[in-house]
Amino acid sequence: MRTRSLIAAFAAAVVGFAHAAAAQPYPSKPITVIVPFAAGGPTDVVTRLVSEHMSRTLGQQLVVENVGGAGGSTGMTRAAQAAPDGYTIAVGNMGTQSAAPALYANLKYDPAKSFAQVGIVNYTPQAIVAKKDTAAKNLKEFLAYLQANHAKLSYGHAGVGSISYVSGTVFNSKFGLKPGLVAYRGTAPALNDLVGGQIDYMVDQSLNVIPQIKAGTIKVYAVAAPARLESLPDVPTTKELGVDFIFSAWNAMVAPKDTPKEIVAKLADALSKALDDPKIKARYVELGSTAPQGADRGPAALQKLVESEMARITPVLKEALAAAAAAQPAQKK
Ligand code: ASP
């Protein structure tokens, strides 16, 4: 009898505790934000920018954790499998959240089904950049140089499934290039090697390369966008040069699926407030980034974007990979 009442008392205490925990207003402790790439790269930079502001809105610290590897799929897998309690979220991108399923047969998450989407963080066009001492004076000359020398050249990217891998695959196949591919845990370390001259070229988010372009440590040939960037007024676009290669990247915040709707709404609201902050707006312009506006904010818009981008990029990638596989590697001639 005594044991039974003890058990009952214990059970009541557990239930009471659970209620108390549930009643704790969210967030009541720091939130981990997984960035599935190296620190200092595009996803990391934009995540830290909005996280700092979101911490102030939510009254709890957002702590960025860089979990690089496998083109970002290692970190996104960890995010998909985390407890859906709002204390582990992540920022993926067009690569991890759209292209990865076409590249990994055993991907452990489905970008459209394994997450509660929070919202788009930014859009940023890709830029075509090369090491500083590349002699080509413009994009036309650079393409001719690549076509004549690609077998001896190397292309740096952030791992299979990353945006730089996907945009490079499309770019290289479009121009018949088969360079050596060098994978990094993010485009921050890849860019370091481009600055150091260890690799020859990259197609990377303008967000990442603008500071180095401005410092004169790398060369830029074009922004792969329909319009010039305010922060790079002298850099032509592929469109105006008549080169058929336009490639826009994006980063987006997600939580594990089954995260309560109220929590997702709080995160989406805090993200939206960050995007309206004048300092963040000014920094976005400097970094060649655009924030989503109006109906493009929030969970529904991101869900739509993930689904449409998956449908768009899968055939493009498959075609580019098939073309690359069919092309004779120039080295073997
Ligand atoms: N977003 C990656 C990074 O932060 C780069 C990429 O996807 O290409 O390094």
C-alpha cells in the first residue's frame, strides 16, 4: 500500500514537473543554431547576422554551432534528427535543402518533409571568381582560358551538395570544363585557398566573395544575375555579357519537423524582425544579399521555395552530371 502511494506521489510529481516545463515560456534557455558549413562562410555570416538580432527579440542567446561535412548534409541530418523542442534549429541553403537529394542516394532527410520551415534568410547571386594572378581581362577571355586549360586547373567548392558544388557543376558542364574538384567544409576555407593561389577558380555566393573582391585579393569576372549589385557597381552581370549562366543562391532557417507551431511562429517572427533592422538591411546591401519581403517571409513561403527549387534543380543537375560523365577528361587525351 505504502509503495503504491509512493508511486502515485512520484507520478504526480513527474506530471507536475512536465506541466511546469511545458508552461515555461519559449525560449527559456539558449537555442543552438546549426550551420552545416565552416565558420566565416556565406551561411555562417548571414546566420550570425540575424541570430544576434533574434537573440535580442527572443530574450535568449542563439548559439551558432558549425557542423561541416558532406556538403552540409551532416549538419542538416543532425538538425532533422534533433528533438523538436525549438532548442535546436539550423540554417541550410539551396544546396542542402534542394540539391542534396539528387546527389545522395542515402540522404537521411527530406528537405520538404523532415523540417518545420521557419523562413528564408536571404537570396544572393553567385559570382564567378578566380585567383588574383589570372591573366584573363574579362569573362570572355576567362572562359577561353578555362576551355584551353581546364584539365590543369582546379575548382574549389564546399562539398557535394553545397551551392558552390551545384553552381560549379552547372557552370563547368555548360562550358565543357573538367577541372580538378577540390572539396572543403565550406567556402570560407575554399576562398582562403583561392586567395593563396592553391586553387584556380570558384563560383560562389557574392555574400562570401565581395570582401575579397574589394580587397583586391581575388579576381571577379561576373555576377551570375540579371542585374548588377549595388555593392559591386563595376562588375558586369552574365546577362549583360550575353553568357547564359544565371544562378541565385539562398539560405533558410529550419527546425526539426513536429516542432510546435507556436515555437516556429515565434522564430519566424524574430527572423522577420531581424530582416527589418536598418543595420542588417545595410549589411545585406554591402554583401550583395536581398531579404525576402512580404509573402516571401515565413514558413509557407519557404516550404514552397524548397519544393519548387527541388523540382527545378534536380533535372538541371542530372543533365549537368550526365554531360560531365560523358565528356572525355582532357587529361586522358
Ligand atoms: N553555404 C556554404 C558555406 O557556407 C557554401 C556553399 O553552399 O557553397 O560555406
